[in-house]
Amino acid sequence: MNLTELGWNPFFREQFEPYQAQGYVPARIVCAEKQLYDVLSEVGELTAQVSGKFRHQSASDGDFPVVGDWVAIQPYLKEAKATIHRILPRKSKVSRKVSSGAERRSGGITEEQVIAANLDTVLIVTGLDRDFNLRRIERYLTFAYNSGAAPVIVLNKADMCAEVETRLVEVEAIAFGAPVHALSAKDQQGLDVLRQYLQVGKTAALVGSSGVGKSTLINGLLGEERQRVNALSDSTSKGQHTTTRRELIVLPGGGMLIDNPGMRELQLWGDEENLQGSFADIEALAAQCHFHDCRHAKEPGCAIQEALAEGILDHNRFQSYLKLKKELLFLEKRRHQSARVIEKERGKKIAKSQRIFYKA
Ligand code: GDP
Ligand code: ZN
């Protein structure tokens, strides 16, 4: 396996230079299980553990490698083993907040638990059935933005929805410029649109509530490959080892998907009944502004400025709203060559292509 196919790029190469000088080899974590790792490198797949020094210097679980990490290893080829000496800085990371008992007692300080690293795209999957919920999509968008990866919204189960176009427009209105695609994983319709996020060397992961169709989608993207891999795991123990453990899957087309228990269990909702939009309050205020296209700066009759002045709306909260909006637009613009053309035609075009697809 060559490193570029695994996502190696100039950023990591630069970070790796000092370790190169020490004779280490770069490798990517494809499975992390109780501090036992599988790594892929130019010298093949190896089973790895962190060095004694590494362990000694690690204060918490958060310091240990996770799936997707690039690490500096010392390989022992005869035994197909390796020692991990360093984690290279992460380009992006998916994490959740956990609060241990001790921390809760000391005032509710939460610790970050990293689930996966170095993702290019977070595919936010939702179903166009009873699961459909704009507030939930907003929450996942905020979450994806915080990860540093670019969010893409996938509206699955289009086969169950008579108003795909309406839903697309509704979602685009809250998407801050993140791409939105409708498809049907079950019918294998429209999956190809996701290939642009899964090109050689690119890493993505799927997030979304249970039942939205993430597994069906992964199987669809893997196609016959997964069946082949499964057959292999039945016949040889070696195959079983790699397939049952591997959490970073290389797709037939070249891209990579991270699919592990942490990702699957990632629920942004403690209480499904109590859905609160991440920025629903700001939206509600914005609806009361005098001008329809209010930018909430110095316009007269701006409900948001009033709320800020009266202390009803928190300044920091408004700033994070603006930041999210700006960053997501930036990600979108960077993805496309011509931002201005995109701004004008984006909505129309995407809706149109989906329309053609679903009339067929
Ligand atoms: P996960 O929990 O997100 O991994 O969801 P699954 O992939 O297990 O799918 C949950 C259910 O939704 C299964 O019964 C799937 O067959 C069904 N499903 C998945 N994708 C689609 C789709 O595009 N259309 C329809 N109608 N059902 C789907
Ligand atoms: Zn306003």
C-alpha cells in the first residue's frame, strides 16, 4: 500500500521529518482496540503497541492513538509487529465529551474522548422518513464543523419520500453552504454522488442516528468488495483478523471510510424527545428582524442586536453562530473553484440534478 493512497500528504510529511531522521517509518492506524493497534505502512500491515516511554508520558486516554491517526513507528518485520513512538499532529478529529465520576464531583469538567482522526469529510446521514429533523441536522453540522472536517449532508431513504425537492430546499436553507444530497442506499440510487468525497487518499466517516441507513450505505459503497472480504474472513483466520478488526476501510474506488463502534455509538442527542436546535433561538430572533435579508450588524429593527443589547442573547453564542456560518461557507468555497458562480447556481443545480434523478 502506498502512503498517498492512505492519505499521506505534505502536511504530515513535514511533521514527520524529525522522526524520519531518527529512522522511524510513518504508518496509519486502521484499528485501535484496548491499546492494541493495527497499522498500515509502506512495509505492510503490522500489529503495534505504544512504546514504554510513550505510555509513561501519556497522562490520559486522550493521548493515545485513535483510528485514522498517523504515527511514527519502529517496525519489526519478521514478527509483523511495530512500536509506536509518536502521534503526528491531527488535521481533524471527531471527539465527544465524557465526564468521569471524579470530574463530575469537581464541578462537571468534561474530558474529550477522541474517536477518529484525520478525516476530510463527515457525511451527516439522515432519513427522509420520520427521522427527518432539521434541528438534528443543525446539531450534527455544528459537531462536524468542530471536528475540522468538511460536512456533507446525506438525505437517505429518498425512495420513501414524496417531497424530496422540498426537503432539499429546507435543508439547504440551514446548511450554511454545506453540500446536500438525496439518495437511496437501499435501492442503490444516487450513491455515485458521494464518490467525489471518497477519492484516492481521502477519508470520510458517516454520522447519524441509528436506523438512518449508515450500514446500508457503507455496504452500497463497498459493493462486491465487502462480500469478497467476508468470504475471505470465513476461510482463513488471517482474513478474519484483518476484516473483523479493521475500522478504516479502503473502498474499491480508493477513498477510505472510518467505521468503528465509537462512530456508531456517537449520538448527539441524550433525549430524543427533547430536541433543541443548536441555533434555533437565533433563527427565531432573525425571523423578527425588520429587514428580510438582515445581516444583524447595524440594520434598524434588528431583533438580534436588540436581544444582544438586552442580554437575552449571549454574545459568545452569537459569535459561534457567525463563526460556524463563516467557516462552513469557507469550506464550501474552497471545495469549488468559483465561489461566486456557486453562490448563484448551487441551489438550483443540485435541486435540478436530484429532480432528474428522481423522476426517472
Ligand atoms: P444504521 O443504523 O444507520 O446503520 O441503519 P441501517 O443501515 O441498519 O438501516 C436501518 C434500516 O433502514 C434497515 O431496515 C434498512 O434496510 C433501511 N434502509 C436503509 N437505507 C434505506 C433506504 O434508502 N430506503 C429505505 N426505504 N430503507 C432504507
Ligand atoms: Zn437582524
